[in-house]
Amino acid sequence: MLGIDVLYQLSRPHALKGHVLAILVMCYLAWISCTVKPSFGHIIRTVILTFISTVSGNVYTQTINQINDYDIDKINKPWLPFAAGQLTYNQMIILAIISTIACFGGALLVNKYLLVIVSMCYILATLYSLPPFRLKRYPLCAMLIILCGRGGIYHPGLFISYYYEFSGSTEMPVNIIIFCIFMVGLCSIIALAKDIPDISGDKQHGIITYSVRFGANSVLFLCKLILTTIYVVNLFIYWNYGDVNKINFSILTMLHLLSPLYLWYGGIGVDACNRKQVTAYYEGPIWNLFYLQFICFPLCCISARF
């Protein structure tokens, strides 16, 4: 039976939390960027419709991926609803259809920019999972799709959609541009790290990810090294190109220096070849840094106003 808990697990909780945070934070960032503030009712309507559209898009993405990864998930993620037998094939197909309708229907009721965003993400998700494309078989293609979909399209696209809806403009402030570029970097690490716990099933079914090719320990170390570099480089970009009057650089600097320490400290004793340990690390410290950015960046903007 399809209940809220089953739908929640199908949507992959860690990914769903990231979607919801982006929906709320990008709305706030667009709101504070407006000279003339929109009405409260307009904001609520836009957020609700954006939530319906983008979360439905996430449901579609997860549904078609789990349909086509059934045999792999029986090995890698046997607790997922479809692999665990909580949902039938017909129910998954119906979910994919309903989520598609809700995704595009919600976007149509907001504006053309949200429609373009969800359309692009929808196409990328389809190319990623569905045969004959199934680009997830190729590690570079798989990483680029995740990078473009979540980082390059979804986050800046949400801001543009909100800002256009609230002000009629699509111009992005420099601090928002830098923030979105940084989130692309974070998404690249998520794209790399997500396959580390899945080596066993991927190898058996011919999905040659970077983790399969180079080994779990090497990829996990590379993820931590790249992410540390991204934090340092992004801080340098803020210092040199950011708008100092609209962001609290003291808090931002502290965040960018402490976050890599949390990443490395959280990884102490984690065996990348132990599925349980590396899954907890991936869904814990790595995704927590993703959430932390969405929470702390608005705080840096708020504190600069006082």
C-alpha cells in the first residue's frame, strides 16, 4: 500500500531534504533581493506550486531510476520500497505518470522559467535512467548529469524563477552567482560519493562507476580533497568578487574554514569498503555540509543587514 512513509523513502530522504531547503532558501534570497516586496499571499502561492512541481520531479527521477535499477537495488539498497516489494511495478508506473503531470502542471502555474528548469531536469533524469540511453552506465556522463541537473540548473533556476515572479527581473546578484557556483562544486562531490556504497551491485551489473574503476578508498579520499579545495577557492572568490555590503564575511569565512575540518573529522575511522559505514558518512557529514550551506548562507545575508 502506498503510504506517506513509503513515498518518503522512495524519494530518498537525504535528497528530498536538499530539494526542500533549496525551495525555501532560494525564495528567501529572491525576496531580499527585491526592491519592492511581493505580497505574502503571492509568496505562499509561488512556494507551494514550486514545491509541488520540483518535489514531483524528484519523485519521477527516483521512480524511474528504481524501476530500472531493480536488480541492482536488490543488492545495493534492498530497503528501497520497490526492491523491498512494498510497491508493485504497476504502482511505480502510475507514480511516474502522476508525478510527471504534477511536475509540469505546477510549473505551468508559476512561470516560464520554472517550466524550463523542470523540463531540463526531467530530460536529464530520463537520459540518466531509462534505456536505451541509461547514461548512468558511463561515469563521466552520470556525474555531469547530476552536476548540471542539481547544481547548474536547479539552484540558479529556482532563484531566477522566484526573482522573476516577485520582481519581473532575472538579474542575479553577484553573491547569489558565487553561491550557486559553490553549490555546483558540492554537487560534484555528491555525484562522486554516492556510488561508493554501491560497488558490489554496480560491478555485478556492468555499471562501471569511478568507485568501481578506482576503488572505494581512493574515491572517498579524492572527494574529501576536492571538497576542501572547493571551500578554499570559493572563499577566495567571495573575498575578491563578492558584494561585501550584502554578506557577513566573518561568518562566511568561519563557515568555510570549519566545514572541511568537520568533513575530515567525520571521516576518521570510516572504512570506504564497509557499505554501512560509508553510507552513513555519505548521508551524514557530506550531505550535512550541503544542508549547512543552505542554512548558513541566508544567515550571512541576514546578519549583514544589521
